[in-house]
Amino acid sequence: MEDESSQGPRKRLRVGHVSERGGINAVRTLLEAHGMVVDEIDGRSDYGRDLNVDIVEKGELTGIVIGIQVKGDRRFVRDDVWELPVTAKDRRFWAESSVPIVGILWDPVTHEMRWTNLSAYVGTDRTISTWSSKNSGTANADDAVVRFTTADRFEDDTLPGMVEQMLAYVRQSSAGAFLGLFDPDDERRCSAVFDCWTLGRTDVRAFLLLRRALPALEGESLRQAIVTLSHLTPHPDIFWHAGNWVPPEIEKLVQPTFRWSAQEVCDLVSAVEQLAEDGGGWERGGLGQCLWSLLIEDPDLRSSVLPALGLALEAGDLDAAFRLLVIHQSLAKDPLVAAREALALHPGVAGHFYTDELLRQIAEFGFVNVY
């Protein structure tokens, strides 16, 4: 019989293979214990996802699927510093994935697990925002790693919260959520406006879409959109806090889109006049002030206001025409001259019951505030 030693050394099992297998097993066991449907991806097809998971709520399939990437190498787990290296290819894969990707690190020694939403992490463009929302990863200075904190534990007690967050993320970031801006039902449009607000503070595209959709909105959804977008301006009467603060980098990208045609100015002012009939109009803290905060971002606003006044008169909206007269004089170097010139050009606005009083107040005080 041939001596086994003469056949040479045998291949050794990679430690990393044991760790990866242990991590996948741990994640799968936890998910299935909570009723999730887990489909493991063949290792030969694993290019960034180890598991596909159908989310289940109260025993019912939601139709929402998430992908999970598991890492169980001790290189990523050092004491309390848990870090997943990020490459440009990783970022592109997570960003272009048709399902959201969750990253999970597993400590092969303690068996502790932590998670983060990798899709939300890359959805936050680090060139425009430093905002770090909960469970969207934390970038370091050179953006080479995603850090997992102790608040991101993945275990029995925290799994329901993780599932809830991922369901909310999918619903808010899906195309269907934003298509709701154009739904004929105003309540659904309102939900889409809220989704834009939720995602916009980490992904500027949501706010850009809301701005472009503004002319198509009406009713309560338009009110909510005006109020939402006013949070991207130096609105003087918003009580700012962590729950409504927008990163300056995102503000700077959205504010240049606040450029208004005469038709938009006419339509928005007319809408506020109608929406404010129940109160809260052109006053501090009212809807009119929110709209003014948006309009005044346009450095060329004055060139649109007078034509907008004419459009309002053509539409038979005397209240909007009068409000535009107030706006016109407020933007002028000589408000009284500007008001009189506007009346000469558009004499129809003189029919508003408050026009004479407006001229008197301008003559006495020099100008009249918009709100």
C-alpha cells in the first residue's frame, strides 16, 4: 500500500468559510424563527447577497423581498468597532439592486450580530449630504467603511423593529410611493408628499421630484407640499429641531430649482388664497408665509409677478390678483410708484375692495408686508 505521506499535503479548510457558513446559519435561524421565508442563494451565484427574504406580517406574505449580505470574519469585528469595507463596486451594486440590501455582521466568537440598511447607506449621496439617519450606516472621513453600532443589534428583541424599518423603507423609496404624487385621490397624494419628506432628507431626488410635481398638485396635498418644501428655505417661523432639520448640502441642491414662471406664481398664489379660506393664510406661520419663503428664493421673482397678476385677472381670480399686487410692491424700490404702475397696466385689480386701502397704507408707511 502506498504511504499517504507520499501523496503530498491536503488542502486545508478556510477559516473564513467556516465563519461565513456560521453567520449565514445564524441569520437564517433567527429569521425563520420569526416566520420569515428565507431563500439561500447558491454560493456560486453569490455576488453580494447571501439570502433573499420574503417579509411576513402576521402570518401573511407582504410581497416585499429584501436581500441580505452576511459577513462573519473577525477582521470586521474588533472589540466594539464593527466595520464593513466598502468599494466602489459594492456601492454600485447596493445602489442598483432591484431589492434593498441589508448588511449583517456576525461575531464568530460571541455570536452577536448587527445590521444596517446598505441600500439606504448608498442612497445618501456622500458628496451632497452628511446626514446619517438611523440604520443607514455611518461613513468615516474617507467613506471606505460602513460602521455598525451597538444600537444596530440583530437579535430576537430587535428583529421586529428591523422588519418594520425595512418595510417603511421599501414603501417610501419604491417607485409606487412617488407615483402617488400624481394619483387622482388627494389622500394618496398626501401620503406621497410625506414619503418625499421622509426620504428627501437623505436622498435629494425626492425633494427634486416634489418640486417638479408641485404644479400638478391641488387641495391638501398641495398645502402639504408647500409646507414641506418651505423647510428647505430660511423660513423665519419654523421651530427647528432634529425631526424637521434638512442637511444644508441638500438644501443647496434644491433651492436653485425654486425658480418660478408667471403661470406657476399665479397658480400657487391662487391656490393659497383658496386653501386659506379656513384661516392660516397670509400671516406669520400661515400657508402664505410658507409659499413666500419658496417664492423669494427666486432672484428674478419680480419679472414674473406682474405677468402673473395679469393671468390671475384673466382667470377671474381678483383675490389672487390683489395678493400679487401686494407682492409686486413689496419687491420694488419705490412701492407706491410700482403699485400705481401695476394698476395702470392692469386696471381690473382696482376692483378689489382693499386696493384703495393698500395704496393709502403704502403712502403712509412706505410699503406693505406680504404677510
